[in-house]
Amino acid sequence: MATKSEARRASLLDALRSANAPVSGGQLANTLSVSRQIIVQDIALLREAGANIVATTKGYVLADTAQTSTQSTCLLYTSDAADDL
């Protein structure tokens, strides 16, 4: 049987899985009726247990569902420009 804390952490993960955007610690705290500090502790415990939770400037996301962006730079040299290198 799951303890109250384990059930809360499961609910926290469910909230992150179902979110379409980062969820702030304050929002999670309000949803789960606990303090933000409890959320921070639960996030640490979930990470320790293997959950890939990422903290962004806008809130928490699961890395599996996080949209990441990368920036690539492509340099095109003409044969004349390559000679100058």
C-alpha cells in the first residue's frame, strides 16, 4: 500500500505528464495542497528514483515530453573563400 507521500509523488508525475507546458512549483503545490518546499523535496526524490525531471525558468517538465530546441549553424565556403583559410 502506498504511503501518502508516495501517492503525492505519483500525482506529481501525473501532473507533469499531462501538462502541455512547464508547471511551476507553486502551481504543483496548489494542486497537491502542499508547500512549494515539499514539491522541491519530492522532485529531488523522484529524480533520485530515476525520473528525468527538468527545471526550466518557467517550471518543471519531464524530459521525455520536453520540447527542446537546438540551433545549428551551417557555413558555406566557396572555393575562393576556402583558399583564404
